[in-house]
Amino acid sequence: MMRKISVLGSTGSIGTQTLDVVRSHPGEFQITALSFGRNADVGLKQIHEFHPAIVCVQSKAIADSIRQQLPLGTKLVYGEDGLIEVAVHEQSELLVNAVMGSIGLKPTIAAIESGKDIAIANKETLVMAGQIVTELAEKSGTELIPVDSEHSAIYQCLHGNVDSEVQRLIITASGGSFRNRTREELVGVTVEDALKHPNWQMGAKITIDSATMMNKGLEVIEARWLFDIAYEKIDVILHKESIIHSMVEYIDGSVLAHLGTPDMRVPIQYALSKPERLDLPGGKRLNLLEIGSLHFEQLDTDRFRCLALAYEAGKTGGTAPAVLNAANEVAVAAFLQGEISFLKIDELVEEALTAHQTVQSPSLEEIIAADEETREKVRSYLK
Ligand code: NDP
Ligand code: MG
């Protein structure tokens, strides 16, 4: 049976790989709705290949620029309301949320409320509002299926929900572009250097997050909510080969790990096909003999300040993780624009967290308000 899918962020790194997976398995999946931001060249090709019933772009200007080039009958929408329309499209059964950043929150909530399962790559949503999102999903009986490779690995090693048999989750970290440098050696690094990730090809924001280790911090918070587990039971270790994607340790000392070559199509495809597995055309097989050995090291949280900040914000709870995320989004965008240095990113995040009065058990509105206030505050620090 064809699985009908909506994709948010179709032109991005996860989005294009999602469409690769769909393309590789004719007859398995159908793209009923898709959204992208500004990349009309790639977006239009996708529309003509997959014929979604509805398309959303970032703004009215972009919508006007492509309207004449759409196949007959394709509905065109834009902006945040448009994203929500794509997310809840009546024909689709599953939403792949692969937009970058907090813009993914409202469409996720709308999709859950309309009873869709969600393959969630957009970790910022779970960081901002993990409690609200997971409670809503439970109430409406929809599933949040991890796409992030670490969480997909844990999901596969858990065989279901976390229970009293789980001792801890062990999330692996590649260490990002600067894993061999000391903090002193990070003074003056360029955007170009930061964008060179040793193991993964990803969007710009997450590549910077990997270099600061904020990505791991966001992933710890993501794991807390996806698997309903305490922060005390989530550990992070450095594993530079990115072959073990994460592990689950059980109370009897058994550790289950998920291994594979670094290829995001594997977790994306599993999120679409589970519990079945499909072959992966062009996928590189893991050859352990070729790799020879795997390495593990303790992470230094003085060096990787963002990881410590994320644990702190996560444990504080309430609006703190939303503040962490918003400050980080603004700081990373400023770094990518050449406005601030690399080491300024964690300083800005820390400053925003210190200045914030946490609201416990926040409503969605309070979370969004904390997000917006933080963005303004961090932008004012930049001036
Ligand atoms: P990219 O930057 O490559 O892609 C982002 C996508 O979102 C693009 O299609 C972009 O459109 C669209 N988009 C961005 N801003 C807006 C907006 N305001 N309105 C509408 N659309 C928008 O990101 P990635 O694919 O790397 O990451 C997506 C998410 O997945 C992130 O949350 C990331 O943390 C997570 N993730 C990514 C991994 C990876 O390997 N890349 C691994 C694990 C998680 P356009 O380009 O057309 O403007
Ligand atoms: Mg990851």
C-alpha cells in the first residue's frame, strides 16, 4: 500500500534525502504535499517529479515568482499558515518535518492534532516544547518517529518504550569540525572551517551546531522527550568514526548498539518504512575489517560549553530549553553572517539563559513568547 507523505523542508539536506528514499522505492511512497523556503530551482524540479497536490513556499514573493510554472491543479500557499496547511493535508498519513529551526513547531502541533504520525528531524521543536508535543501525541494516539541518526539508533535498540529495564542511553558524538582543537585554538576560526564536518554532509546550521556541540545538547533534550527518560540516564561520549550511532544499556549490563556507515538515508528510510526494512540502493555497506578499530573518549564540557548549557537548561525545564534554542539560532545565524566569532556563540547562549526568568509548565504561548523575547535580546546584544 502506498504510504502518503507530506514533507516540510523538501529542498534541504534531510528533505532531498527523503525524496531520494521515495524515488528509490517506486510504489511504496507518494508525496502528497511539500514545502520549501526560497530554493525555487530545486523546489520546482521536485514539484514536476513528484506532483504533490499542495506546495508551500516561504513568502508571497516566492509564491508569485513560481506560480506560472506549476503543473495545473497544484495548490500554492505560503508562510507559516501555508506550512500548517501542508502539515495537515487531508491525503497524507505521515509528516516528515525537516525544516530548520523553531518554525517547525506550529506545523508539528497541527499535524499531531489532525492525527498524523510524524517523522521528526526538526529537533528544535522538541527542544522548545517537548513536553507539550509529546503529551499531545500521546493524547491523539500519533507517533513521533525519530529521524535524527542517534535517536533512530536508540529507537531501534529499545524495541518499544523505555522502562525500568533501561539503565541509560549512550549518545555518540563525532565531535564536529573542531574536535581536535583546544578552546584556545578556536579563536579566529572561519565560517568555512566550521562548515567542514568530517563525517556528515548537512545543512549549515546543524553543521555549526555540531562544531559547538550544541547539536549534541539539543539531542540530549530531544532524547529526554522522545523516550521519556530522565537527564541523569542520558550520557554522551565522543566517537570519532560515527559508526556506532548510539546505544542503550540495560540493567543487566547488556549494551545494544546500532552500527552503520554514516548515511542519513538509513534513519530517514526506517522512519518511513518501519517496522519493515527496505533495501537502500547505492548505500555503502559497513565493512568493519576496513575500519579496523573504533574509538571512544570522554567529552570535555569546558571545551564544549554548549553541551553543559543544554543539560542545565534541560534540567531547569520550563521555558529554559526554548531560550537555549532561540539564543543559539540567532547566534549561529550571526556567526554564519560573519557578525560574530565562533566562541561568541556559547557566550551569547549563556548570557540569554542567565538573563531569563524561567516559567515552569509553560503554555505554548509562553514558550513562543520566551522564544521571541530571547531572539530580540540576543539581537540587541549583537548591536
Ligand atoms: P537545511 O538547512 O539543509 O534545510 C532546511 C529546509 O527548511 C530547506 O528546505 C529550507 O528551504 C526550509 N526552510 C528553512 N527556513 C524556512 C522557513 N522560514 N520557512 C519555510 N521553509 C524553510 O537543514 P537540514 O536538512 O540540515 O536540517 C533540517 C532539520 O533536520 C534541522 O532541525 C536539523 O537539526 C535536523 N537534522 C538534520 C540532519 C542532517 O543530516 N542534515 C541530521 C539530523 C537532524 P530553502 O532551502 O528552500 O530555503
Ligand atoms: Mg544527530
